[in-house]
Amino acid sequence: MAAACLAAAALTTGAAVAPTPSDAAVVPAASGAPAGPAGSDAPAGPAVPGAAAGPAGGPAGARSPGCGVTPPQAPGTTAVRTVDSGGLARTVRVHLPDGYRPDRPTPVVLVFHGRGNDGATTEDFSGLSGLPAVVAYPDGVPGGEGKRSWQGAPYSAPSVDDVAFTGDLLDDLEAGLCVDPGRVFATGKSNGGGFTEILACRMSDRIAAIAPVAGAYYRDGEPPCRPGRPVPALFVHGTGDATIPYTGDADRGLPAIPAKVAEWVARDGCRARPQTRRIEPDVTIATWRGCRDGARVQHVAVDGGGHTWPGATAYSGGGATTQTVRATALVGDFFGLGGPR
């Protein structure tokens, strides 16, 4: 079924899907090698294609003002901090990777939870703290039904500017930690995954690439998406998702996932014909290349997958959770980080 859905995605972009023997179509890596070993003088890994030339934060390998500052927590630990934004005290869990050094710029991964969830739960089921990066899990503001959520959804908290908050969070991380402003990535699940697309549309000067999982692509109150540069994007979604249907939900304003992928294929100026391959019995991956500025668009379809995080180590949502592939590994590879398999 996943292959059929990817064929629909290719038809949306005006091309047929054809399998390829190229390993490059199988491994969803943003670029070559994984991160350097902890404690080494090597950079934490290569930049995602298109990211180094685009973000105003500087090319990959740039140093934030926090380089040389003693971190407020030990490497390998997670700590909760507060960031003031828009008159609100926002909480965020920040994990420093093993081997973090205050003299070596480290990539940043922002992780946005789903509606009604929080950063702590998402850290638990995703395993994203195993990535060789500073991983930040901010908490949304309670909206409809008192559930934490993110901007753009019909149930999000009114008058809360989560885009501005993301900028304030990055300012805080860059001021107190040695991070690479050119290698800031965003991922998330459901409502949080959909919010990463809003960040790509409105903060392409600071967000190098996005990787939403089971994304809910609401755009209530959002302007047309016109990023300042091609933004690499990975879309992971289960074909059996009953919460955010793979085929879309017009009554809720939710697009079909193949149509959403096609938007980014066109937006990033990629070749219409993807490379596709079945990488597991229930997983098909399609890669669109030839994008402007070396960007890339990928789509991972999970046959029968529910509203879940593939490979989750704890409950992550309703429906089937495949264990044949880990979303965390796909995300880490796409961002050029490597990490847990």
C-alpha cells in the first residue's frame, strides 16, 4: 500500500515512480558521514544540503555567543529551563549530548510535541536525546480543551506567537551554549510536526531543515508559505493513521500527505521524478533530488502505520507502531547527524 501511495505522490508532481538501485535513495541522509566521535576536535557532522548557504545564522560550523561559556548542566543530561517570550514564561527541556564541549559548536534539534502532550513524554518515546546534538523539547501553551498545542491549529491558544517563541528559544540556546547557528533543525509529531512546516515557511533564515512525523498540517491564520530559501524536508507518515488521515480530511482542512509532499517538491524546485525503494516489509521511502541549492525532499510511508512515532519505545499515539524502522534514525540521518539506530 505504501508503494501505491507514493505512486500517487509522484503523480501529483507529474511523474511516475520508478525503483532505483542507488543506495542514495535508500538512506535518508542529509549528507555524507555521521557525527564525529564525542570529545574529538572534528565538527559534529556535515551540514544538510542547502542549509549552509541559506540560514542567516551563518554557515555550518559557525560559533554562537555561548561558545566558551560553562554550560548550566553536565553533558549527557536533560534539564528544564524557562524562556520568557511574549509575556509568558515558557518551559523547555534541554538535553546536552555526551561529549558536549563548550569550545565546539554543536547542532541543535528542536522537538515539538503533539496536541495534549509535552516535551517530557516526547523525549521518552522518541529517543531523540540519543542524537549527537543539543536537543530541546519546548512545551506548548494550553489551548482548546486545556491541551498544550502549537500555532496554526484551530485548537491552539489564541494570541500566542509560537514562531516568536521559537526565535526567543534559539536566542537563549545560542547565548548559553556552544551551538552551530547554521545547523538548527526541527522535528515533531502531529500538531508539533505540522508546526515545523510553519517554521520552515517563516523562519528559513534560522531553521536548516525539518522532519515532521505524523504531521497535522493546519495553517489557520498563517500567511502563504514563502520561505527565503529551499528548505530540506522529510515527511514520515503511516497510511493507517486514523487521527491525521494519510488521504487527508477536507472537513478539517487537512491535506493528503502525498499532496503536502508535492507542495514541497515544487517549492524546493526538485526534479519531479523521485527515487523510491522498499527499505522494510512495511516501509517505502521516496527521495526527490535535483532541488535548488542542494535541498532534498523525502517521504517515508509506513504501511498501516497509525498516529504513532515509528520505533517508539513507549506509547506515542493510537494505532499500529512499526518496529521495523525508527523515526529517530530517519530524522538523524536526514539532518546529517547519524545517531541511534
